Amino acid sequence: MAMWNPWRGCHRYSEGCKFCYIHKGDAKRGVDTNEIVKTDNFYAPIARKKNGEYKMKPGLVYLGFSTDFLLPDADGWRPECWDMIRQRQDCTFLFLTKRIERFLDCVPGDWGDGWDNVVVGCTVENQRRAEERLEIFSKLPIRHKNIICQPMISAIDLEAYLDGVELVIAGGESDRFARPLDYAWVLSLREQCVRKGVPFEFRQCGTHFLKDGREYTLQKKDLCDQARKANINYKP
């Protein structure tokens, strides 16, 4: 898989952004995350080797994981990104967004009912944001839809929005002061997916993890490993 960040920087947008790893990492380096700038890798998908081959190999491309692809600050740059995505039909571009209400204002004129090489993940962190964003997301012309409940900071009932969704991901928050992740919330989300026949993945525990009435404090390096050990991923 490849990573493509055509620009960097973002603005905190909702409750799930409180302990954003991008903001924390930038703070350690003395970088202002609120300054949105194009990166040197802006044209990475169409960069070529001397022999004419693309440097970026075919396959899955994580797009904009150091920002939000629908960020208003990047409206002037995004059309060129769509041109490159259109050109690279041998790649599947996956991006996540908390700004799903901007989607129709950000897609190209030939989007139609969606592009086969684009996967959109709508991020929700609690019930309020799930209802707010998924009500919009469920009606959008997107061929490949994922729902990302990470960081999950409350129980979430999204069963009413699972039609047409290809994957649901759950994960906790990583920070010394992180809000706890209750394992019961994760299991409930999994049960919703099982009832609707939608794949489910538990990606990471939270730093503060509640299970069977006990709270555990986990090291960052163990969060994903402990989630895997739970062995609750579901694939119909």
C-alpha cells in the first residue's frame, strides 16, 4: 500500500479531534497544524521513473491521512488531485473525512454515481456525530463506503445506516488523558454489523480500556496488538 498526502495540516473539527495524533506530532516538532500547505509529494501518483513507469505502484493508496481531504482550505488544489486519481485507474484511493457534508461540493463534474477506484470513509466518534454525518453519507453517490468509529468515545448505534457499507472499523483513543473505550460498545457495534452482514474490524484498544467492570491502562505500542488478540473481526 502507498501513502499520499498532497497537503498537510488540519483544523480540529469535533469531539473526536481532541487528542488528534497529527496535532500532537506537529506540536512535538514545533509545527503549526492549522497552517495548511501543499507537500512535495503533491504529484506523487503521476511521478514517473526514468523508464516511464509510475513510481507509485498499483494497489491501495491511503489519501490524506495527515489532513482531511475535504478541508475547505484545499478547495483550490483538490481538482488536480481528482485528475490524478482519474488517471490512475490501477490504484484504489481511500480517504477518511469528518466533513462529509462538503462532499458534493468537492467532487468533480464527472463523478456521477461514484468512481470505482475511490473509497470514502466517514468518521464518527459518538452517537450525535453518527446521526449527523451518516444521515448525509447514506444518501451520497459513493460506490465504496466505509464507516470509521475511531476514536470511539461513546456507544454508537449505526445499524440504520449500514446498507451499502463495505466495512465498519472501531478503535479507541490514544493519549495519556484519553477518554475510555468500553469493550461493550465495541461488541455492540460488531453485533450490529453481523445482523446486517457488514464486515467489521476492531483496529485498536484505547489507552484507557474498560472490560468486565475493570479499567486497564495500555501502552500505545500494545493498542493494536490487544485488539487483534480479541479476535472479534467479522467477515461475512
